[in-house]
Amino acid sequence: MIWIARIFVALVAIANDIAWLATDPVAIVALAKSNCTLPTLDCLRQAKSFHAQLVQEHTDAYWYRVNEESARIEHEKQAKDAHDLYVAQQMAKGDKWDKWE
């Protein structure tokens, strides 16, 4: 009975690989980048793993840039707040001396 389940799982995996080849617009490029000349099941799986790795690298690079930009914006905000505080303190000093006159 377990052999039927294994055959079923293998057929579902094969169908998944073929569906990826048929539907993903970058499947052919991934096949070429993973040095596959014929779309065998092993080549399809290599291409899928190559594509997944490439997508992960792009995602990591995107979030790195987002975090870098957030840090830059936070630094600019802190510098602006510090300048605003300094100006407010100087204005308070000026008001103190104006009141004595």
C-alpha cells in the first residue's frame, strides 16, 4: 500500500515540474543558466532550484536596500530633530534676554 503512495507522490512531483516549465516565464532562462540542454526531470529540478536561489538573492538585495534607505531616513530625521531642538533652545535663550530689557 505504501508503494502506491510513493508512486502518487512521484507523479505529483513530476506534474509540478512540468507545470513549472509550462507556466513560468523564466523557466527557459533558468534551464539555460543551469546548463541544461534537454528538459529532463533532473534538469528541471536543477533549474527550479537555481531559479529559487536567484529569486532569494533578489529578495535579499531588495530588503537590504530598503533597510539601508530606512536607516538613512532615520539618520536624517534625527539630525533634523537635533537641529530643531538646538534652534528652539537658542530661541529660548533669546527670549530670556529680551524679557530682561
